[in-house]
Amino acid sequence: MKAVGLIVEYNPFHNGHFYHIHSSKEKTNADVVVCVMSGYFLQRGEPALLPRRVRTMMALEGGADLVVELPYIFSSQHASWFARGAVSILSELGVDTLCFGSEHGDVYPFLELAKFLQNHEKTYNSLIKEYSSKGLSYPNAAAQAFSALEPEKSWPDLTKPNNILGFHYVRALRELHSSVQPETITRKQAGYHDVQISEHEIASATSIRRSLINEKMPPSAIAHTIPETTRLQIERFLKHGDQLYEWERFYPYLQEKILASSLEYLARIYEAEEGLEHRFVSHIKQQPSFHDFMKACKTKRYTWTRLQRLAVHLLTGTEKQEATTALSPGKADHIRLLGMNKTGQAYLNKVKKHVGVPLLAKMTKRKTAQQKLDERAALAYYMPLSPSQRILKWKEEYELPPVILS
């Protein structure tokens, strides 16, 4: 069975994701689609709009065959660690190809770019430090450093978000000496950061979330941008009395965590660098909403995404030493199974003897550093619920098996 791997968040699953799945399968002539999906907290430092079981079902109904989780320590990270964790899982699962969406649309220049930056790594890193010292955020410093190296104009533009991730996927494949081959398809229509829903059938996940959360649109109002199965899943979720998960729901708990903690403790939190804990304490006393808090904290040097990731690690209590220990293997040390159909089951049965890390259907009692953080992320995610609802959700975390789509 030939397998193609995808690295995804599905926040939520929309028509662009449907196109990605089926185009990737067609382009690589694959029999199986394996998705590594972020769990409760995502790469840009946001809570997932919907719990992972709901998003897993969306993925399976949209064409995925096997869905596994990207551990928290990788899912809420900058691009290099995010990519490394996900690529390590796809490598363990023996997929033939990793297919990612990109603005560039041609995989060969990504390979050339990875070789180029590897050959100029010391200069590149030195330039990033130089530009960062001038007050630029890391993404802007990296973009300036890349430009200073005078790359070929035909290579991917590393100011584009999907090109950046694609480059890090290719680099992770090289660093891990993976046999998985990279491939890419061109991102269609909507831009990654587009905030307004268009009349097109493919809209950005950002604009879809904004419509559902900020503008309080019902799923039916954005039905042209999402598969019917996604619309039904969201409606079913809301019908059961829950609300979509977004930062404002977590803000009271973030306030409590920061204001009830000492500065010494806050300084131990992962990504609390250069005195950011002082900035957080100062502004969280004054700002009535998470959005206002982020606006107050944001500077030219500290991007919204960077600050949100620190906020996530505060919410989960992830300390620097814990993160260092969890990242020390340099890859995922387990694979949590989230869902599959019959094709996915058949593929899993074929490859599981060759997988070099534990395959987990449920949370185990003895946990690695990565698994302990996964557990805390699950506990933190359900904070906005009532105590009785939290207990129910936490119990499901331990007892429910993977989603099986018959």
C-alpha cells in the first residue's frame, strides 16, 4: 500500500483541506492518506476551535484514512520544531511521500533551498542574530537574513507562511535522514492570513474562524467554504450545548495563573525570555480581554504568534526544563492514534511491526515527558467547562478508543 502523509491542524476542516487531501492522493498515486494532526493547542499559539475527536471525524469524512496526533511539545512550537516532530511521525509510519501545500507549488526549488541554507548555516544564523539585535521579530529577522544571502529568485519566497513550513518540512526530512520523499501542491485561492470570507468555495481557516467566533455566523452561513460533513459536525457540537474554543474563553484562567504566580515561577515558563513575564504581569492587570491583552503586549520584536505561544505554555504550566527534556529525543517518542477507517486499519496492521516508538490507542499510566505535557494540554483545554463537564471530558481522554469510521 502506497501512503502519502499530510501535516495538518484542520481548524476547522474546510474545502481547501478537502482539495489538499484528494490532490495529494492523486499526485502521488497513493492508496492511503495518513494525517499528523495537532491536538488541543496549535502552531500559532491558539486553542483548537473544536476538540480533536470532532476534528478527527471531519478529517476521516473528508478523505483521510489514518489520523494520529502531533504531541503538544511540537504542535505549539515555531516552524522548525513543529516540522521535525510531524516529520518524525510520518517517517515512523513508513509513508512514501509527504505532500504539503505551498504558495510556490514546485518541490525541486525547496530541495535546492534546503541545501543552500545548510551550506550557509553559520552565516544565516549570524545574520538572524544581527537583525534580531536591532529589534526585529524572529520571522522578520529570518526573512532579512535570507534576503541578504542573495538566494535565487526562482526559489520559494520565505515570507510566505506555507513556503516557510514547506522549507522546514524538507529540512527536517534531511536532518532526520528520512526516506520519505517531499512533494507539494499549489495553495488555491485564499491566502493563509485572509480574514474575510469570500464568495469563493475555498476560504482561509482564519476567515472561517473569524466568521464563526467574531461575527457569530451559523455554520450554514459559511456552508460554501466547508464540506457538508464539516457543517454537520459543527452544528452537532453546538447543539450539544458546548461553545467553540477560542482564547477569550481561556482569558480568566490565564489571568488567574499569571496574577497568582510569582515572577520567579513565570520566568521558568517555556518561551518566557528577556523579561516577557514582567510585560505579561503589567498588562494582564489592566486589559479586559485577551485581544486587548495581546495588543498591549505586542511590539515590533514580539509577534502576536510568539506571545500567544507563551500564553499557551503559561496555561499548561510548561516549564523550560520540562520542554528541554521533552524535546531531547529530537523527535516524537510515541504515536497517539486518533482515528481511522478500514483502509487506515489495514495500513496500520501492515506497518506497526516496523514502528520504532509506542503506538498508543489510549493514555497510558506510565508517561514520558512528552506524554505528560499532552495530558496537561488536555486538562487545560477543558478549563472553560463546568467542573462536572471537565470530569466527563477528562475521563473520555483516558477511556475512549480512537474514532473508527466504518
